[in-house]
Amino acid sequence: MNRFWGGPALRRILLETVVLGVLAVAVGLSLNFKIVFNAFSGKAVSTAGVVAGNDQPQAGTAQEPAALPVPVALDELDELLGDGAVLVDARNSVAFAAGHLPGAVSLPLGDFSQLHAGFTAKIPLTTTLITYCSGFGCPDSFDLGVLLLAVGYQDVLVYEGGVPEWRDAGRSLEGAGQ
């Protein structure tokens, strides 16, 4: 068996590799504990305007215009919708028809270039928008949020939990078969 492992020198190298790997994971988790904890608990974490190691925005610096949509959690949606925010479904029209969040407007990411002019004509640029899609593994809501910011919307949020988190929370969907 010693021949297979190449003797004590190879075993020492393997042991050192494992120790370094474990140490790297430990340091990474300790530096990003809040992000990792929130990811496993299903919450979103915005790091925009945050100084490394500090959860507070940097004081005394000029605010840069938002270039990325800000994540929003399920428990914040009701208040935002009550204040006039509009839900925007980034999924394709078939998925939208199969079931969507109540009151949502369909703006499929794949059809953005054809539909955004009509969308902006109906919904003022001052409206708070909340994009969503098929959950945490779906990047379409974030990508759509970036495009909406690029065409002039000022307040764009992204609900990363999307349809699955909404449904799992016991909330109903609108649409055919719902």
C-alpha cells in the first residue's frame, strides 16, 4: 500500500494540501459569514455602498448613481407594493400565463428590445419596479433590472426568491391553472 501512496513524502504533501484547503475555507467563511448565512436562510444581501468588514455605507463620500438593481426580500414586498411598486415578471410569456405573482406585468428578458418602448410608455420612469423570475437560480430578473436601469428607471429592485419562494410561502399565483 505504501507504493500506491508513494511513501511519506507524497502523504505529507497531500496532508499539507488538505490543511491549506480547510484553512482557506475557514477564512473565507469567517470573512463572508453574513452573506453565507443569509444565502442559506434564503435572504438576499446587498453589498452596494458597503465598506469591506463594515455593514454601514461609507460616510463622507458622494453617492454614485445605482447601476445595479437592489435585492429585496419577501417580507418587504407587501409594503413596497402598498406604496405603488410594480412587479415585473422577467420569465417568458408561457411561464407568465401558467402562473405569476398577483398584479405582475410581463416583460420577458428575451423580448426586452421589442417590448421596452411600450413598457416605458405605460409605466413612468419614476415608478419603483420589482423584477422577479424563477427563483434564486434564475438570473433573468437581475439582468432585466440592469436593462431597466439603463433605459432610465431610477428605483429597480430584484426579488430573487421569485415564483418558487412566493408559492412556498403559501401565497397564491394568478394565471391559468392557479
